[in-house]
Amino acid sequence: MKKNLLAATAIALALSAGSALAADLPSHKGPPPAYIPPPPLMTWTGFYVGVNAGYTFSNSNAISLNTFDATGGVNGIGPGAQAIGEIPFGTSLNNDGFIGGGQIGYNWQFNNSFVVGIETDIQGAATGSKSSSYLLQAAGHVPALTTFTRGGPDYLGTVRGRLGFLVTPTLLVYGTGGLAYGQTSVSFSMFGPQWGPPLAIGASYSDTRVGWTAGGGVEWMFAPNWSAKAEYLYYDLGRASTPTAFYAFGPGAAYATTRFDGHVVRAGLNYHFNWGSVPVVAKY
């Protein structure tokens, strides 16, 4: 009897202890906690658009003139044109100035540290003008000649490939090169001299030209979706010639020749649409 009583008492104590322990445990009656995804990885892969502004200066700004007389002589060789060839004709442009526009492109990041892409841009360029007077040795005289010139690319566009290396995940160093195109124009006039044989020359040229460009730069991803870049480009749109109106000792003709090439130094700001689209994948 006593054994049965002791066993019942032990069972009762165990049950009461279990109930007390269960009462002390926290209970969760609400929904499970929401899943919080891991933060995304930064990636250079994707499309971007941006703006740029900078300075352009010409590499070759000389305008050379090859003179003809009315009967077909070249550089003073021909009837009635002997004095023409004695005059060293030439003038120059002032193509330096502001340049600015926009760009759009696509990047693909591979092997973690390399970025390849394509970019196209277009920007308007300032057209320089210049007037000058200088001495001109002609037929034993030293007369003064006054020139007025204006010209250069009115706008400049490029379609370029880019290949770069990530020095850090946010700093890209790249080289670039490809097609360049632009609307080029030049106009000039020469008057004089004040004494000696009369002289007057005028020319005007405008055309869309295609050439090439190459350069490099650095780009820094300074905030989510945003990057800033500094870039240098050399462009060459080739050499152009145009006939001119010419008068010296009588009517004649000439060809004016100049080359459209130069340098662009600019800064830009890009917005990247795909920044952070690659999620972190946990490894197990």
C-alpha cells in the first residue's frame, strides 16, 4: 500500500514540474517572421545613359592654298600667273572650345575583374573664329595681308568599343576606340595687301565626315546606380579640300586644304540601370 502511494506521489510531482516548465517557455502564436533577402552584389553588367562636358582643341589647324590661274596654271606655272606663285598663301583655324553632349552604352563584366562594352555618344562643339594681320613677301614688296577664318567640327559623335580592368570593385580603368563622325565646316577670307598687287581669296566648306577615334579613361562607381568618369579621346576626320574664289593680278582659282583632327578631354556622369541585380547566393 505504501509502495503504491509513493509511486503515485512521484508521478504527480513529475507531471506538475513538467506543466510548470512548459508554462515558462515562450509561446509563438503569430505568423512566422518575414524572409529578408540578402543584399545584392554590385555589378557593372547592364545598360547605362549619361551626360558629358569638356574641352576640345585641334591638332592640325592650318589651311594651305594651292593657287591656279584662269588658264589652268598651278602655283604660278602658266600664262599670266608668274607672280601668283611667289606668294606663300596660308592661314589657320582656332578650333579650341567647349564640347558637351550625352552617351549611352552597355557593359558586360566577366572573370570578376574585366569589363567589356560598347558606347555611342554625340556632342556639340564650339566653333572658333580668328582674325589676324601679317606681313607677306610678294614680288619684291612686303605688304600686309588680313585674314578672317572660322571653322571646325560643329558636332562630333563616336561609336566605340571599351575594354577595362577593375582596379577595385568600384574603379574601372579602360581603353576605347572605334568610329568617329561629325559635321565639319570652314570659311575664310583674305584681303590685301595695302600696297602692291591686289589680292582677294574666299572659301567656304561644310560636310559630314567619317573617321576614327581612340583614347582611354577611368570610371568610378561612387554610389548605387551612379558613376563618374574622366576621359581622353583623339579623333581624326581626315583631310578635306575645296575650291576657292581667287584674285591676284586678275581672276584665278585655288584649292584650300585642311585637316579635321583634334583632342577631347571631358568628364561624364552615368546612370546604370542594372546595378545590384545580381543576388548573393549562399554556399552550403
